[in-house]
Amino acid sequence: MSAWATRPWRALLAATAIALAAALCADDASAQKNQGPPNALQGFSQNRDEPVKIRAASLELREKDKMATFTGDVHVLQGDTEMHCKVLVVFYEEETGGRAVKAADPGPGGDRQISRIEAKGDVVVVQKDQNATGDRATFNMRENTVTLVGNVVVTRGTDVLRGQRLTVDLTSGVSKMDGGRVDGIFQAGPRGPPDPRNPVEKSNPAEKR
């Protein structure tokens, strides 16, 4: 598609890549602090030196509405972190010298600042043994938060957490699951084979008399 080579497309894609990198990868301190319930959105490893790759069946840019829409098997990949969804909508603002550009002004002038990214339809975020799924996700760049909504399932190894809404503050590292009943299954620790030096009694010795 020739439109991908134009300055507006390149600028928008670069801004989207930076925004997704910041949203998908919590900082090292937050990741290290989170040793409790599974949280793929917060626990991702740092991949900010890695390029962000976005693949989709089509891309539509609406300059007047300041939005771009990736549709059709959308795949976002950065290092060992990836996200899949059906539709990815990017909302952005244009600024020139600290002043917003009017929607009617044509041309690629000004820097594009991503304000919000919405992933819709079978959202799946994966990093190693951690993953999070839901009906839709919103990345709020101003508040530096990620919200996953609708049939949310978060797993890490054998630990599982289910709910209707998961909100992650990437600045503070605080996660909140609400919007209804929350169910969790957490393994207390690794289970190895029984120690042969401590055999389990299979019968009551009194019964052997």
C-alpha cells in the first residue's frame, strides 16, 4: 500500500509504536514489585530497545477525526511481548509549537501525540508464561493506565484470575480487578514427587494385628 510510505503514515505509525511500547511494558520497578497474583499487563519484561511491529489486514487513517484504525487479525509484537485483537483504534492529537492543529488543516505538519488506544474483539496479550484475555482493552496514555474489560482471564503459569474488569496503573504498579465476582486459583508452591525417605502410611498399623 503506497499510503504507508507517506509522511502522515510514518509519523502516526512511529507514534503508535512508542505508545504501545510504553503501555505494554511496565517499568522494571513495577514488574519486580508484583510478585503476587498473576498480572500479564504489569509483569511484562522491558522490551523498549526492541522495534514494535504492527501487522493487520488493513489500515484506515482519518485525519479530520484524528484517528487510525487497524482491522483484520491485528498483531502487535515487541520483543517477547505480543498482542492480538480484531480491531485496533488509535486516537491522536497534532501539535505544532505547543499549539493544537485545527482538524481542517491539511498536510502532515506537527507532531502526533497518542492520547488513547482501543483494542477490540478477542484481545489477547502474551509474554512468556503470562497472558491476559478480554473482550476489549483501553490504553490511556495521559493517565498511563491499561483497562481490560469483559470476561477477563489473567494467567501466570498455573495461577488463574478471572473477573469482568482489570485496571492496571503502570506508574504505581497497582492493579485492581472489579466489576463483578472475582475468582482466583493460586498454587501455594511447587509440588515435587514424595520423598522416599518419608513413606506415607497406607494403612493403620493396628489393623495388621
